[in-house]
Amino acid sequence: MNRCFRLFAWSFVFLLLACSRAPLPDTSASQSIGILVFGDSGYHLDYPDQDDFDDLFTDEGYRQHEWDDWVEDKRPQDEFEARPQSISPVTGKTVLATGLPQISAAMKHFCANIARCDFGVMLGDNIYPSGATFGADGIDDAQRFKDMFTDPFGSLVSDPDSYLTYVTLGNHDWETSRAGGFAQIEFLQEAQGFYIDGPYYTVKPPAFNGDIELFIIDTSMMLASTTVHVDYLNDDGSEATTDEIDWPDYNVEPLTDADRAQPQWLEAALQASTAKWKLVVAHHPIWSSSGSKFEQAKVLREMLLPALCRYADAYIVGHDHTLEIHSDSCERALGKATAEPLVQIVSGAAAKQRPTHTTFMQHQDRKYPEHKTIMAEGLLWGFAHLTLNGDVAEVTMMKVPDDGSSDITVSHVYQFPRRSHLTH
């Protein structure tokens, strides 16, 4: 397909999807800003997990393991689909395939030929399985950083001097040690094309006259500061209650008063911001569809939703290896619904795949009337693109096929209005 035809095809797809939505305010006179959104990208086959040595699967054994996990997770058995597989270059056995090379190539093509990419956000779990190790696994971190950051994402656009990827960390980035998390931060502070200013920070991308402010938070640190219970589902896919505690296996518990006050810091920073668009970027979602993250989400809703509902335009996260869009009316968080719901974007499908849990999703939507699942798609590799145009945002979910190619198709397009100017 030549370039002109491809651009025409994309324009036609976007037009068809846009026609199905209710009219929104006219933004034709405003400058459009494009943001690349991707997360959970750090799964590289040269860096095996301990499970890869414990479970030396043949192709048949891998598929059986996938089936056993599916049944254990209480997913509808008639929906079973094994995730794509590959051969580990380290063990020579069958392992879960990674989409990292395809996602890197697809995003570079996308930004060069299809849509504007002014900056990006990287949503954590940037290094699997356990973050930087200082050589404890026999691999120098300099090579790890090259494989996870510089090679795939260091030149996402043709003019890297004008593009930055703003980074947050996820639970896997902190897993080996607290020092390992900070080693990643220190590398990214010096690396071309990336920006990070500690585990949590605010930043206004310099090209937009202060109209956009990113509020980067460390939800792993927040979760390590409180009690989170283990996720269990009833046989019908609904939430089960338990007193069993899910002790964190990462090393980022708050050590200072400032760390412990991160939710209050976020609310104060949002309230004081003069930016037109206020985007909160983190790793863990407050709503998800996999059926295995809902206890973390409950805790974070208590911590974050009042501030998000009052002051933020969107909450952008990874953690679930899916593409999802959710909204929250804010009625439970604030006592009454806001004029516009809070939108959450989940884009965590940049390397690993995870299925959604259809029966869990149905129960979740019934149990929490303030919540709406706008779209949720699993068992795919993909990324998101967010366009800000006047007072309207448009998020486009992109998926990349499992066949090793970097072809891109549109999974979903959704528009929502800016909400941080509203009085709540």
C-alpha cells in the first residue's frame, strides 16, 4: 500500500468513526496536539523471568499452562484463546511472545506517516521482570537500558530534539530494589528523548505555552503505603471478599513525609495549576477489566478520585496489558455527579498480552453504577494516541497484529471534552 493510499484510508476510517458520535464543540480554529501513549513495554526475551527457568515448556505444555491459568482465573471457558508464543533465546523453550519490536516499529511509522506526535507518555513497567539489577542477574544495566529504552524508543520521531517521552515507573521497575528504581530514573534523566524528574513530579511540555500540564505520580509507592487485599473472584466472575493481604513485592514504600503525602501533593498541584489541560499519568488503573487488579483499583479510587474528579481532565495508566477506556461519573467520590465524567485511558499492551474478563466486567458495571466501560480489548498488542484540539480530546486505540508485522489498525476512537475548567 503506497503512502498516499494509506493516509486516505486512515482519514476515511477516522471519518466513519467520528460520524457515530454526538457533536462536540467546534475546534477548527485551534492547534491540534498529538500525544503518544504506551505502557508495560519492558518485556524483552533476552531477560527471562525465574518462571522461564522453572517452567521449561514445550509448545503443548505452554498451551496447557495457558488453559490452566484461564480456568483458574474463572474466565468463560468457551472464550479461551492462548496468548502468542515464542522461543526463548535463553532457555530454548516456549515462552510468551513479546510485542516490543512491533510496537516500536509501529509507533515510529505512525508518527512519521499517519498522525502528529508532539510528545509521549510511558506508563511504567518499563523493565521486566524486575527493573535494574546492578548486574545481579549477570547482565549490565547499561545493556538493559539500551535494549529497553534507547533502541526501541529513543528515536520515535525523526527530530528527537523536539520530542520527549515523559516517564513514570511501575511495580516491576521497583521489584529488585529501591536503588534499582532510582538507577532507572537517573539513566532517563540523562538519556536523549526522555524526561523524568523523580518518582512523582509535574511538568509542562515546553512547546505549548503552559497549556498542558502532566502530573506524574507513583501509584506503586501509594499502594505500598496502605493495605491492599488479594483479588479473588466468585465462580460467576463477581468480586469475592477476603481478609488476605496482598503484600507488595516491590521496594518503594514511602520513606519521607513528602512520599506519604503524595495524594495530598497531587490534589494541591492540580488545584494550583494554571494549565488548560491537566493530565494525570500513573501506572495503576482505578478501573480495569482483567478481573485481577480490582483490589488495587479500589484503594486508588479512595486515594485519588476526589482530586481527579475536581481538577483533572483525564487519568492515563497502564498495568493491565490491554487497551481500555472507562469513565466515572464522580458521584460516589464527590456525593454528586460532575457535569462531565472523568475519563480513564488504559494503554498497557506494548509488550505483553492479557485477556479481559467478560463476566467480571458485567458484574463490575452492575455493582458500580458510577462506572462505565467505554471499550476494553485484550489479547492484543497496541498503543494509544491522544489528540488535544481546543476543548476536545480524542483518544484512538491502535492495535498491531500478532504475525510479527508492524501494520496498524484502529480498534476504537473516542472523544471527550475538557473538564478541568468546570466548577465541581
